[in-house]
Amino acid sequence: MKSLRYLGMIALAAATLHGQQYWSTNPNLDCTGVDGPVEISTSPAEYACSISGTFVWYAAGGSQWTSYIRVAAPSTAPIQANYYFYDISGNLISLDYTLGVGGTISSGSTPSIVLNTNEPVELDILGATSNAPAYNTLQDGTVWAQFFCPDPTTCGNVLPQLVYTSALVHSPWSLSVPIAWDDEVWTTFSAEGVDDERTHIISFVVYNEGLTATAFNVYVYDSSGNLVATGTTPSIPPLSDDGNGEAGTYAIALSGLIPADKIPSGVFKILFDGGPGGEDCAVEVLQFSGVSATSLQVAYDSPPGGGTVASADARAAHKTARAAATRQRVQNALALKAQAK
């Protein structure tokens, strides 16, 4: 599982909160249905269940973009949330952020937050630390998120979201996007949208979840199901197989990859495929309509010409190819922040 690749980056803030805690001293902790038990401390020995996933694109700075991540601890128990910031090529990067609007600005690549039962938090990404304080340059990339919990029920009820906002005067908007959980990637995804390059525009993000650099194929089908256009993304960097880096991501407007005169009128289907190598990916599709914007549902699909649509078992089996990193205990989130500077 991808989460095992990052054991060496775990921030340990093992604090008891109002008689509850997000970890256990039981090495046989029941983590049925999620990852774990993960040994998060060796002295004393502490264990936790874990879930993890990737926000496949964030954008901050450039005088117009803000991205923020919201999550809350479920009613059952506290959790710990760890975030890891990367650029579009999968390199760890230091970002400036606040916990809540108007909070104190912090800098780092791996913030860690412990949340009490029912406690919410909002992490606002301001931009790259190197671009402070004006953040005039757009910074984008991915956020890998890992959550530690004392039981699988608590982990199963953690549901973070990332929200984009634009400060453009002529078209301000805000929209939320879901996390791509590590056990929900696949080789082929599809969505439906409308793009006339005027009042309706489609943008998309493809995040490479495989271990090979891959150019992903993009297919467009009209309202009759006919293939009317194809395109190919640039080669997107893969996940690092040594556990020290994240994969690359590629974001673009559909008309930036498919010629506008090839995009059909009305609703159409857009399909993303990992090609002959069948590389895993995660996909995000955004629909802009005037001053409104929304994230579209993406579905598991099959490559053109047939194939197998993802099943839960198939997706889980795909994930076992990820390499595990050597564990190295990190004392706390402040130590991680210091390393990132």
C-alpha cells in the first residue's frame, strides 16, 4: 500500500486528548478494512490504523488562487492528520500556510495536526515559501494526506476535502474536490461535461499513480457515442519506488490538449487511459459555467476496444506493488517543518 512507503515521514504527536487518543499500545490493533496496525512509535510502542490519499492538484498564489483543506475528527475518537506538499513533478516543497483564515503563517512541507473528537481544522495554502510574502507566482502540485486513528470505524469516517477559490474579478468562484484514496486508483476513468470555450469550459487533472513515467491517452466521444477526438498528455513522472517522493500531476483546460474544433457541442464523454502499460492514475475533472464551477463525478471505465472495469478486489491488488520505505522516527511536526526549511 502507498501508505507504507511513507512510514519514514510520520510525524508523531502522540498526545492523550480528554481521555481519548488516536493511537493504541496494542500491537494487534484491529484495523479491518483500512491500513495497519502501523507502528508509529517504538519507545514506547504505539500503533494506529491509517488511511491515506492524494489531492491531485492544489493551486495557490499568482494573485488569484487559494486552496484550503478541511477535515474534522469523527465523533468516535481523535485523529492525526499529516499533509505532504509536492510540486507538479513530485518533489517535496515548502509552502506557507495558516490554520484557519487569518491564522499565524507557518512554513513547511509536512504539517501534522492532532484533532480532538469532533474538532475541525482548515489549512489554507498561501503559496510557495520562496514566493513570500506577496505570493505573486502561482504554485501548484499535489498534497498527499495520511490520517491515523485508533480504530477502523474512525478512519472510515474521515472525509477531507480541498476547496479552490479564485479571486478573479470577472469570474470569482469556489468549488470543492474529493481526495483520491490510495485504494481507489485505476487505469481508466471517464466523465461527462460540456465545453464551448465560452460559457462552458472543462479542465482536468491526471495524476500518475504508477511506477513508470507515462503519457496518458485522452478520448472524446460525442452525444452519439462516436469517438471524435484523441489527445495525449506529456509524460507524467511516476511514483518514486524508494519511498522518498510523490508522483507528478498534469492540469490543463481540455481545449489546451484537444483542438477546439474537435470538441463536440452539447454533452460529451471524456475518457482517460493509462495506455498499453495500464498505469494507475487518479483523475479530476472540473466544469466551469459562467461564474460557477463544480467538480464532476469520475467513473471507473475500460480502455477503448474493451477491457475490465475496476472492481474493489482488482484495485486493492494493484496497490500491493508499492514499495515500502525504511521507518525512521521523527519526533514531532516541528522537527518535520525544520527539516523542510
